[in-house]
Amino acid sequence: MRTGSPDLWALGEVAGIIPHPPDVELAALLSGWWTLPRVFGCEAARTASVWTVVAPSPLILCPECAVLAFETVRACAYCRQPVRLSKAEGLFFEMDHDVRVLGRAHRHCAERARKR
């Protein structure tokens, strides 16, 4: 069963990650981000129909810049500590129709969050 829009799946293919819904802990973290003032990380994001965030950074990016940022982000979305790519779990999902989130997490942080 596929969840998310076709555009989400297309971006996931470019980033090399399969979209899935967030767990409760990550959803709460992201909800907290949206109470903060918006910070645009690229000019194209100001006019983009879809905003993309690379967790744990709250910068709003266009999809192209988000894929580039995702390649360099080495922090866990949960604990924000450095994470090795070989031991990281990918996070990728949509919030509503116009916000997409990419990120990485330690496997143990993601497993702990799913158990809550």
C-alpha cells in the first residue's frame, strides 16, 4: 500500500528513501517547529507550492535544495546527535499536502519512538 502523493514518491526516489508516516514523537516535534517563525533556506522556497524540511533543521527549502541538504545532514531527527549513514534510518513523509520532511535517525531512537 502506498501513502503520500506521487510527488512525494518521486522526491523519495531521488533521495533514495521510501516515504512512511511519522511516529507520534516525531509528529509532535515537527508540530512544535511550525509554531516558530518561518525561515527560508533558499529563494526558490519562497515561491514553491511545496515546502521541504530536512530534519532536524527547521529551514524551509525547495525540493531540489532539500535533496542536496539531505545528502549532507548527519544528525538524528530525534536526539540531534551525529548519525552514521550506515546505521541511520531514513525518515520521509508529508505533513498535509504542502510540507514534506526528510531526515535521518539512529535506529535505536526511531525504535524507541515507535514503541511509545
